Amino acid sequence: MQIDRIELRLARLPLIRPFRTSSSRKDHLDHILVRAIMADGVEGWGECASPSDPFYCPETVETCWHVLHDFLAPMTLAREWSTIEELTGFYRLVKGNAFARSGLEMACWDALARTHGRPLSEVLGGTRPEVLSGVSLGIEEDVEALYDRIDQFVAEGYRRVKLKIAPGWDVEVVRKVRGRYPDLPLQVDANSAYTLDDLPTLKQLDEFDLLLIEQPLAHDDIIDHVQLQRTIRTPVCLDESIHSAADARKAIDIGACKVINIKVSRVGGPQEARRVHDACAARGIPVWCGGMHEFGIGRAANLAVASLPGFSLPGDVSGSDKYYRHDLVEPPILATRGAIPVRQAPGLGVDPVMERIEKATLRAAVLSAGPSRG
């Protein structure tokens, strides 16, 4: 295969409801869409779902645009490849920048799977016919509003609820939610808002029978999480700290966590996501698929990855209608009673709707293979 042209689009979709975490509040999202058109006419789509601000990770939409436009695209155009390993080898010198790399790699996975007439889930080795879905709820102004949200999604059949927490919005909120919903599968996500000085607070969460607590300590830490996991009964789940299969192996081997959240964008694409999955499966560590409020393209990639056998916990791959009134693909990815069928059509299994994409586009660029490239 050979990439003849790469189109980049910065697209914006408004959120149905603002979403607040311990570090930010958003009412819309800007993501980069990557369209890779092969020399034989086959095309693939990817999505770079980086946040616009550097509060979750060091990357932003602007850094991703720069790296995609000025490095990744020029390094891959007009070069022959037949496997994703060969493709990613072209830009092996690019350090970090996982979200940017994920957008391009995703597009090439889509094109490769379409070339073979197979769904991406099958190409990756997925075995699940459906993916169990949970919801992630942001920090609300008051607990009554939170109850309303939980009631809505429990009624819709979602299999678990994740609450965002932060200092000052943690133990008492979780106590109230657990008191109202004693049997609800419940977990919390701190987005690295705490330190070891907060051990007394975090230990209080043990009384609520949580599935896990996600990334309570620093975004780049695995050492302090060892001490935390030894202190509390609640399973620690690492998210921001895990960028590769090597990171997962090290964290598990030293006892920093009992669960790992795999985000396709955070680890650089489906290839490394599968490697993290395999490293965890070899060590008996459950994984689940996290999300970055992806549009339909990235959500379809998450769904394919989450079909791998080790994804035993309900993930954040929920229906796009929970976030967006009109997504950019057809058919939309929707959950029925908390489960999403794995797509059986070739590639990602969704078709981008150009009219919607054009309407959502804030900026666009086209990079083509020149005569000097080889």
C-alpha cells in the first residue's frame, strides 16, 4: 500500500451537556480528522481526539496538528508498506505525541482492513460480538443533578457508572450516591488530582465497594501508586500513566495497580493498544476501554479494540447520542441496554458523512505525495 494524499480537518462538535472534570470544563470538543487516501483509491479515516488544553496530557489539538502536518504526513507519503508495523516504522524517530500518531495509524488500519474486506475488530483479533458499555459522568453543581443523570443512564441499561471526583467533591458525594444506589456498579476517576498526602481521604472510599479508583495520583507516576494500592482495598486503575505495553508491564510487576484503562489515543493507536491488552492478559490483569469523547470515527476504533478478549470490564465506549446531537458518521454508534454490537462491515464499519464534516470543519489542509518522495 502507498499513501498518496493525507487530508487533515479540525472539526468541532458541541456537547449536549457541558462536561467537567477535576481540571477542566468543556461545552464543545475540537478533534482532528485524518483521511488517508491510498494510491489505489482506497481510503481510511482516523481521529486525533486530543484535548484542546494540556491538562489531561502534554499534547493539545495544536501540537497534534503541527506533528501530523509537519512530520507524520511527510514521513509516510508515497512510501510502500503492507503492515502497520512497517508504516509506524517510518516515523519511529518521533518521540511521544501519541494522540497525533494515533490519528494517522487509525486511518491506515481502516484502509488496510477495507482493502482485505474485513472488519477492523477481526483484523485486530477481536472475539466479542458486543462490547458492554458504561457511562462517565462529570462533576455537577449539585448532587440532585447527578442523581438525575444516573437515573437516566441506569434506565437506559448502561452497565456501570463512573463518577469524576476531585478534592472537595469526593467522599461525601460517593457516600450519597452509594446510599441511593446500593447495588450500582460504581467507580470513580480522579484524573490525577490527589497526592499521597490525601491517603486518609482516598482510604475512606474503601467503604463504598467501588469497582476501582482511576488515576488518583500524578499523571506520570507509578511509584507512589504502589504505596497507595498497598494502603487501600479498592483496586487502583492506571490511565494517564500508561503509554505503552512496557509501562503496563512495569506498573503491574511492581504492584502499582490491579486494573488498567486502555485508551487507543493515549497509547498511540490500535497497535500499541493491542500490545497493552496482551501484556495485561499475560499477567491476569483486567482491562477496559477508556474514551476521550471521540466522534464517530474514533469511537468506532475504540469499539474494534474493545472487542479483544481481555476487555472484561464495561468501558467508556458509550452511545454517541449521549454526547452529540448529530455525529459525523453513519450508522451511528448506539448502545442498547448497555451493549454495543461490534461492527461487521469492512474497516471501522462506519462511513463519514462529508456534508456534516464540512459543516463542522474549522480548518483543513491537504498534503500530497510529491515527485521527489520515495
